[in-house]
Amino acid sequence: MKKWMKSLVGVGVCSALFLNSFQAASADTGMERSLASTSYYTKAYTCTASSSWTNYLSSESNGYSWVKSVGEKGYVKNSSGTLLGVVLNDTSIDFSYSYLIKRGSTGSKVSAVQKTLNCLGYNAGTVDGIFGSQTEAAVKAFQRDKGLAVDGIVGKNTYYYLSFSK
């Protein structure tokens, strides 16, 4: 009986410690726990697959900024789990705007994809912001390896997989 009581007390102490540490972590964010339903779920990764996450951000924009501050890539979802966009190497790709890139595309989104593919071991060539044949081949190899549609076009699914792949 004493052994059983000690176990029960031990569980109670552990539970109280867990709840207190959880409440302290919540307090550190400066937001009340009740706001979690309106917050954004954000996960950040480094090229070597270390990760961190938060769900106490007040806006999608804050989510992109947070990912850039703690990782090299990541994604932002709203509280219902809808993917809103990704970050690849300091470039935010907000899915409410034009985000598709393919052969012939140029610019910062292309550079971000090239850097990420190179980091993941897919040879996208020189990071020059020009989506050419070598970048297209790297995208197709990545898509094939991840079980995605192999079309060489970087859309939502490919961006999403790039944002967390190791």
C-alpha cells in the first residue's frame, strides 16, 4: 500500500512540475494559452535537419520572420493546419501570391530553391537565380525521391517538402 501511495504521489509531483513548466513556457511567450486557437504553427529547420517550432505567433508575417531568425528553412500554417507558405534561405514564399517557378523563371525564389537543393545534396548548379536545365534536373530528382509528381515545376507540394526535408 505504501509503495502504491509513493507511486501515486510521484505521478502527482511529476504532473504538477510538467504543468508548471508548461505554464512558464506559455508565460514566456507573452500570450495567453487561450489564444492558441488563433495562432500560427511555424516550424523551422537547418540544412542539417535540426528543428524548432512555435505556435504562439500573432501573424503569418511574424511566422516567416521567426523561421528566418532560427533556421534556414521552414513553413507556416494557420491554426486549422492550412499551409500558408514557406521560407527557404531568407526568402518567404507566401502562397497567397504567385509562387510557381519552373524552367525559365528567374529571381530570389529560384535562388532560394537552388540553395536548398544544393544543401540537400541535389546538384542544382550555381546559385544564380536562373531556373535552367540543371536546376530542373535537380528538382525532378528531388520530386522523384520524395514521391511527388515529377514535373520539374516547384509548386506548393515541392516547396513544402523542400522546407523540411533532410
